[in-house]
Amino acid sequence: MADSKQTLLCTYLSAVLLSGLVLNATLGWSWADPMAALVIAAVAVAEGRAAWRGDTCCAPLTSADTPENPRWAFGTGCADAGCTP
């Protein structure tokens, strides 16, 4: 779960970086690259604060979870295998 979240985050950050570079190179918007850097910095700060607080994506599985429970099937502690409990 953590690896997939990390991969998704890296994909978003790469898209922001690429967008800023493309807008700067093709349209001459010199402000696009620094704006992309600010977005990346904001995401980094938000992720760092969440990690510092010890926030986790999902609640851990408990002894009440069973194979009949959908959370068990995904092994994530979430009903939808995502980050919403």
C-alpha cells in the first residue's frame, strides 16, 4: 500500500514538473517553472507534516476482521482498498 501511494505521488510530482517545463519551453512562460517548483514544495511540506505526525493511510486490520469482511480481501484495512476507511 505504501509503495503504491509513493508511486502515485511521484507520478503527480513528475507531471507537475513536466508541465512547468513544457509551458516554459513552448509558450515562453518563464513563471511556469517556478510555479511548478512551489507546487512540488507544497506537496513535500504536506507529506512531511503527515509523516511527522505519524498519519497512516488506513486503519490497521483488527481481530474482528474476517475473510468475509471486504477489508480483509484487500489487506489494507480499508473497505475500498484506497485511503478512505
